[in-house]
Amino acid sequence: MAVSDPTAGTAGTHGPVAAPDTVKILVAGGFGVGKTTLVGSVSEIAPLRTEEPLTVAGLDVDDLKGIEEKRTTTVALDFGRITIGGDLVLYLFGTPGQQRFWFMWNDLAVGALGAVVLIDVRRPEAGFSAIDFFERRGIPFVVGVNGFHGLHPYPAQEIRESLALPADVPVLLCDARERDSCRDVLIALIDRVIASVTPRPGPVD
Ligand SMILES: Nc1nc2c(ncn2[C@@H]2O[C@H](COP(=O)(O)OP(=O)(O)O)[C@@H](O)[C@H]2O)c(=O)[nH]1
Ligand SMILES: [Mg+2]
């Protein structure tokens, strides 16, 4: 399932040590839903950020409705890393959210085994395009519902219905600012990725 680095994992006199499995994961979603925040919360390395201040020039182009407090924006990508269970290393690539940067998504998706579609609980409809993107490409994904200000007014089931998500797509309420909360979303995604590559038992004779 995972891509391993064959050059990694040799340790002195103790002989070879199993190389960690590395997996590329995308963190996608609309503009201002908390993608950069999520990658920063969970990353063990100082996350690479390509944030720039929002400018007056972008006012007519980028839709800030509902996120008036947003001051910066990701112009290329976010990058972070998290180790799960000791030997599974996830490389997280946060996509730029504005529609004018969506041409980059196809390139970012190359080699990705799964994705988190992050939505802002106040504007769930901003997640439709990302959901559609991964559904079309058959890339397994989970939906993380970022409850801004820690509020979760709607149960996961209600959000699933409003986004017309199939029953097998996990929907997780989360807080993009909380490491453990974001980690739980990533663990659910790994389970989903594993389920998607595990053949289902055939019919019994
Ligand atoms: N109160 C609150 N603010 C958040 C949360 N997640 C993100 N933000 C803020 O909302 C703005 C947009 O978040 P950002 O991570 O840049 O969104 P992105 O465009 O999806 O990368 C920033 O000012 C964040 O500090 C959250 O869960 N609660
Ligand atoms: Mg961002």
C-alpha cells in the first residue's frame, strides 16, 4: 500500500531496521476552512508555509464571505509530516484553496493515497468541489468538519446528508487548532485507505 524509501532505515551494527512506510496525503477544501491551521497543528516538523498577506487586489477575486477575519492565504502549498503508530509517516500536502489556484491540484494529487476534505461547519457547501475532485479520481477521502470556535452545531450524520456523502465516507467533527483532533481525522483516513485496498471477501459457495 505505502511507498517506502529503500535507502532509509539502516542502523550501524544492529543490522537493517525496517524502513518506515511513507504515505502522501492531501489536505484539501475551500478557501479559509483551516487547511493551513490543520497541517500546522499536527506537523512534527516546522511546517513549510507559503502564506502571503491577502491584498486589496484580491478582493474582487477571492470570496471572503463568512471568513472576513482571514488575513493571509496559501499561494503554493502547505507541507508537514506526522508519524503514526511509530512507523507510518504521513507527508501532508495542503492545497491552496482559491479557485484560481486549482490548476495545481492535479499535480499535487499525483501519488496521493488519500485526502482529508476539510470543511468549515459554517459553510459546508464550500467542500463540494473538493469532494467531487476526489470522487472522480477514486482517491479515498474523509471529511473533517472544522467547528470554528470549537462549536459543532450539527451532528456528523446531518452534515453527511447535506453533502450527499456515501455511507462509507467517514465524517469527523474536529478542531483544526487541536493536534489530537486532527490526528484522529488522519487515523480515520488511514483506515479508509486500507479498507479501500483490501479486497472484500467474495461470495461464499
Ligand atoms: N477560531 C478558529 N479559527 C480558525 C480555525 N481554523 C482556522 N482558523 C483561522 O481561520 C483563518 C483561515 O484558516 P487557514 O488555516 O489559513 O485556512 P486555509 O485557507 O484553509 O488554509 C485563519 O485566520 C485561522 O487562524 C478554528 O478551528 N477556529
Ligand atoms: Mg491555507
